[in-house]
Amino acid sequence: MPLKFPPNAGLVVICDYSGFKEPEMVKERLSVVVTKRLPHRDGLCTVVPLSTTPSRSGIEYQCKIELPYEAPAPYQGKVKWAKADMLATLSYNRMGLPYTGRDPKTGRRKYLQIKLAPDELKKVRKAMLFALNLGSMTEHL
């Protein structure tokens, strides 16, 4: 279900990357929002996809992060790797919140708002700078 609100930086969302072409990201996966709402850019934000596959050692444009609590199936696990080299600006229509099932009384989906700790988001932003070949700017974070 598409997001109906501008997500804050650090929010973990499910993104639908269908329509992209390989080797781009082409499937649905957890991603972290890395930008706040920008003026005159309603309905868009930049995200970095998350993976359960560890990155190769020595790669600075990917980083290990820890979610504050377990993500729901099929995205289980607290430990993820941010693939900052795959950052993308997407429409809110491609994003939704992870959900944990339905409320037994109302039948409505129960959504989960997973927010990265500031230090974890900082790691992702540092990896983004390396992905954009701006690694020398990491000292300013």
C-alpha cells in the first residue's frame, strides 16, 4: 500500500523496484529513507536498499547496520547491509510500511514503523558519499 505521508529520514520502508532493469534493483525489498521532504519535490524521496547478504570486505559504499528490532517476514533479522551504491529517488507510490499481519478485531493490517538510530543512519550516509565518489567528505559527517 503506497505511503500517504512524507517519510522522515531513517524510516525503513518496503520499496517496489519493479520496472527497473538488471543489474539495477528489480525486486521488492526493505530500504531506508535517507532524505527529508524536499521543497517542490512532493511525493519523492531518496532511499537506500537493504540486504541480508553481507558485502565484500573493504567495500566502503556498503555498510552493516542494525535495526532497532526484528523486521517482519519475509525480511526477518535485525542485521542488514545498506547497499548505498544502489540509492534511488522513488515515488511514495512505490513505498509501503512493513506489516505484521491483521488486527483480529478490525481485520486491518498492522503496520510497523522501524526507525534507524541516528548513528546507524550516519553509517548509511557515509556509505552514500563513497558510492558517489565523495569519500573525502565523510570527515564532515
